[in-house]
Amino acid sequence: MAGSAPILVTAFEPFGPIRGHIPGLRGNRSEGVLEQLRTEYHGSANLAFEVLPVSGSGCDLLEARLSQGPAGVLLMGEALLAGLRLELRARDPKSQIGPIPLPGAQWRTSPFAESIAEEMKSRGVSTATGIGTYYCNRAYWLAQEWAERMGNRPTVFFHMGLLASLQWQCGVIQEALARMVRSTPAS
């Protein structure tokens, strides 16, 4: 890695009332990818891993980890119908009532996500112009606010789907991490 601070890699715990109770829906695909990466990069000082609760406390935990000054942030969540989706932007969580977005919401786009979008599309990854309104959006918004304050450190969010190969998803995420490492200035 170019700098001395690690890149923070996050995933979410299982969520919703049926998770953990129906075979095949016992985990969160993003957590599965994170665990594969943790095994692959065991002992690496270049990456820090965190599994976030799907709640406000998960966002508090993310903010605490961001305050430690990672070199960049790669966030992952689960989307049941996606194969693998790169999220380009997040909506201001203050511009919604519950899960309902209000008109005129402010959006933040990740320059790093935009910079890798074409490469990711060539690998079969879809892209989205809006992440939704749940905790994934809130986490991405927080990460992008932090990135701007820190001089545009790289941030990106991927949604993992249950319909795609875990190994393929891990390979794509490893490629995105390699791009993030190359774009991170030395400390």
C-alpha cells in the first residue's frame, strides 16, 4: 500500500425479520465477501475490516472508524436482486422521512467510484445512480462527507447480490481495492 494508514473495508450484519430463520438467508452476502477478504489478507496492515450493525449504531461505529483516518473506504451491502452493483452516489439522509425521499434532495457522487465505473462495467458489474434510502445510503453519505473533509480520499460502495458467485464478487472487490491502493497518496 502506498500510505501508512489502512483502507477500511466494511460490510453489514444480516438484517430484517427473516434473516437467520430461512435457509439460504442466514447471513449477509457483504459479510461473506468481507470474511473471504479477511482470510485472503490475514495479517495485512494495509486493510482494516469492520462488520456494521444495520442501525444507527452501525453509522456511529463507521464514524468512529473514519475518525481513525483510514487511507480510503470500501463499503459493501446486500441487494437481493443484484449480481454486483457499484453505487456512484448517495442522497443526504436528512432529506427523507423514514424510507421516503423528499424532492430536491442533495446528492453526493464519489469521484473514485466514477473513476472505476467503466472498468467495473467491463467486468459485468452494474452501476446505479442512487443507492436507496436505508443504512447503506447513510453509511455511504457519511463516508463521502469524511472523504471530502480529508482531501477527497477514495470511497466506494458495492451492493452484493445473492445471485452471483461469491468468488467472482470477491475477485471484483479485490480489483477495486487494488485500484484504491494505487489512487491513495503516500502519507
